[in-house]
Amino acid sequence: MNIIKNFMLKNPFLSMVTIFPFALFITFLLFSFFFQTVLPIIISLFLTKKIYHLFIKKEKKGYRVFSHL
């Protein structure tokens, strides 16, 4: 481990060039997961709520817990 550390200290540019493809792969993986999975789920939840309230907007007052107060 010390050999690698010493090499990295002596050659910082070469070390960064070596690490860059792995960092790029991890970044692409995370962004791909976010844009293909997380973002559509968030948008779907938002649209579901909006469409639900669009259909029941007249009965909305009846479903409130403290509507009698």
C-alpha cells in the first residue's frame, strides 16, 4: 500500500488520469439511475396527486379531518 501511495505522491497527474475513468463510470451510473428511476417516480407521484385532486376537487372539504370545526 505504501508503494502505491508513494507513486501517487510522486506522480499526481498520472494518478488522477488513472482514477478518472472509474470516477466517470460511477458518476454515469448514479446519474443513469437517478434519471431513469428516481426522477420518473417523483414525477409520477406528483402527477398522481394532481390528477387525484382534479377528480375529487368538489368533495375535498368532506375528507378533511376537522371539517366540522
